[in-house]
Amino acid sequence: MADTTFLDRKDITHIVWDWNGTLLDDNHANLAAVNAVCAGFGRAPVEMEYWRSVFRRPLVPCYEELLGRSLEADEWEGVERLYDSSYLEHLHTCALTDGVPDVLHDWSGHGGTQSLLSMAGHDHLVPLVAERGLSEHFTRIDGRRFATERDSKAEHLVRHLDQQGIDPAGVVLIGDIDDDARAAHEAGANALLVATGLMARDRLEATGAPVVDSPVAAVDALRGR
């Protein structure tokens, strides 16, 4: 069980779920897309272990490190085109993470509420969630609706909670990268990280947030199971 002693569990009434790498098991599609970028820029392909050791937000300096060079604005647009095209080719092969959607039923069945916030584009995210039959579980679904200078989920989380009139003190954000922990902290919410996505466990643990193996383990920890 994760160490959630810093949380007053009885006061956590709402989960904000991340999507990619948390509820959706899409690591292989992400890696294929990264390697499409590598091929387009003449870089050798990378393995998942390497990508989980370097992936971070903001994305531009992350990809500059990957490619070993700075990127002009038009080149970054090329990175995005290569990535998106390859990711969409593999998207149909991505299943829900083990335990989903049962874990969503578990949380709501005990009186909790939940919403979904992703840094994927909003127009991409909403139909994808609907196709998976998950929309009804969430009080609100938000993808990335606007650009931010820091390329962080923090500003999006503040807006996401404000739009629902939810006190962040009663919220836990469950995600798979360190930016999720940073966003929760800046918004005044709690964070609980899952080691199922694109960031190595030791990097998640370095945030100081509790880290568990799966979404199911996250809800178990919140319930003290």
C-alpha cells in the first residue's frame, strides 16, 4: 500500500484522473511516435527505458535533448506532425489500463466523484473517451484547450476545478508524470502517482508524492485498503 498518511482520506471526495499512461495503456503508441520523430530527424530509435528516463514537460526542451539540437518553430511543428501521425496509427491498439473501468465504478459506488483532465487536445480526447464508454463516469472531461508558457497541467487544473466549483483541498490528481504532482501542488490539491506511464518510478518518487503500481492500487490506497 502507498504511504498516503499525509492525506486525510476522509476529506478526499473527488479524483481528477489523467488519461494517457494512467487510464489508457498507450505507452507503446507513444514510443512508436517518438521513434517516428527520431527517424524524421535522423536520430537512432530509442527504447522505452530510455524514454521513461528523459521524458518531461515542457516538451520542446525534452525533444531538443532527444534530438541533440535546438528546434526552430517550424521544426517543432514538424515534430508534432510526425508524432501525431504515428500515434494515431497505433491508437486503435491501445487498451484501457488493467482494472479500468471497474476502478471508476468502485470510486463512484462509494460516493466519490471524479473527472478527467488531460494534456491531450480537447477535440481529440472527448470522442476517444466516449468511444471507450467512459464518459458517464466523469463530472467533467477536459483536454488541453489553451496553450501555456510553461506547458504544464497546473493552469489547466485550476480552470478544471474552478469550472466545477470544487475545493482543491478535497481533490486528488492521479497521474503518471511529475508534472501531475507539480500541478496538484500549485492548485492546492493532492497528488497520487501511478508507475504505469512514461516516467520511471524513481523520478516519480523524487516528487515526494506517493507512488503506486496502478489505478486500482491508487483507489485502494485512498480507501485505506
